[in-house]
Amino acid sequence: MSKLERLLKLLAVLLDTTQPLSAEDLRQRIGGYPDNQASFRRTFERDKDDLRSMGVTIRVASVPATEPPLDGYIVDRDEYAGQDPGLEPDELAALHLAAALVRVDSLGEDAFWKLGGGGSGAPSIAGEHPHVGTVASTDDAGTLHTAIAERRLARFRYRDVDRELEPARLSFTQGQWYISGYDRAREAERVFRVDRIDGPIVLGPANAYERRSARGPEVTRTWELGDEEPVHARVRIDAEEAIWARVHLRPEEIDVAADGSVVVDVQVRNTDAFRHWVLGFLDNAEILEPETMRDMMLDWLRQMDDVR
């Protein structure tokens, strides 16, 4: 188990527990620690120090019903007060660690800290543990971040259509911000590229909608969240990247070959998002069908080559 995975699990357990847990309890629940007791204690202390350096307050209290009393550890979720975004413990843990490594430039800092992240007013690990990158923000991205944190409807115009969105997720990929959520007019999930929103974004009152259940272990399937006519596409993914498909896609969408590669069959309603997804595998993925999708990708790659 990697250190990052161990820290994620440790923070998730500390956020989820209702009473202090001893070091041994945490060791059993998390796994991945050395068998040797002295090595375990050193590693456990370093893990706690790392989380504290990221702004996580780990409280020490006696474990109930122990004699003699044992020190236990817990993170009080009430310290992350504000509009509850409904994050699960593992999601909140991932957000903390991501915020410690990637600085979001001026993106709704107050709202970001309420979600468990690290804006400029939050404890920082810069210096001793410098962040590895900076994500450029925009005013619209900050507005939408606030909408998610406070459950406010977002009204805006996109492709000449007025939208009323229950924002659910703001993501940054391939140098662009995307907002996804439930489009009330179309009664379906949709994703929008933020820089293509036409005009201002108007937010409604707080607590305007209940958060919808997540899709389980799947990633956000942005290639499905569009307004285009649906097209079934088949993509071959090499064995070295096939684990992604086997973890995140539905079993009925995957055909596993003898060499470990997979052919996946997905429905595409957002061509741009589909192209970005395939390109994420670099040369380890190939569009097999339909021919129009292959031509689209080849034309785009030729254009990029011409630009160079």
C-alpha cells in the first residue's frame, strides 16, 4: 500500500468514527503498516504529523471502556462547518490531500475551505511540503464552486439555450473547467464547459435542492453528458491501461481479450469529452467504431500537428 493510499484511509476512518480509536484499532482497520511494533509507531506518528501539516486537527482523547485508559484519535467533522456538501469520509480525505498538493488560484476560497480544502486562509503545507501545481481559476468557476457548496441553483445560457442546473461537481481537466449536475429542463445529468457559458451565471437561494445519489464506483462519464444524438463507440485499450476500464466501467461494457487488453462499448453524447477521454490513454487506446469517430480523432490530431 502506498503512503498516499494509507493517508487517505487513515483520514477517512478518523472522519467516520464516532468515538476515539486507539492506534492499534486504526492499524487493524487501515492495514498497510509495518508488522514490527516499533516501525509501526514511527510510521503512524509520521502519518499523523503529515495530516496535521495539511491542516487536519486530530484530537487525542481516551478510548471508552479501557482500563488503564488508552489514547485514542478522532477528527471532528463539525470543524468543517458550513453548508454540508454531503461528502463521504473518503471523498473528504481525498480533497484534503489534493488541496495540499495543488493550489487552486483564488477559487472560492471560503467555500473551498468549508468543503475541507485549503484556500489561502487555510493552514498550508507550502514551504516544508510545496504544492506541485497551480490551477488557474475564473470568476465563473468560483461562482459555481459556491453554488455546489451551498446547494444553489445555477441559471445560465449555453449553446443558445437557457439552463437551470443543480450543480454537483466542478472539475478541471485538459486545462479547462467543467461543471456537471442535473439539468432541470432536460431532466437529466449534463456537463458544461465553463468557458463556453454565454453571459452571467445567476445563483438562486441556498439549500434549493437535495443532493442526488452518486453513481457508485464509476467516474463521471462526461462523454454521456451532452446534448448530441447518442452514438455507440467501441474503443480498444491496451493491457497496461485496461485496469482503469475494469475498475470504472460497467461489466457489460467491457470485453476482455486474451492478451489482457479490453474493448469497451460506450454511448457518446458529448464528442469533445469523448475525445479528451480517449486522449487520456495516449497511445494506449484506439477508436475502433464508428468510422466517423475515428475520422474525427484523426482530423483533430492532424490539426494539432499543423499548429505545431
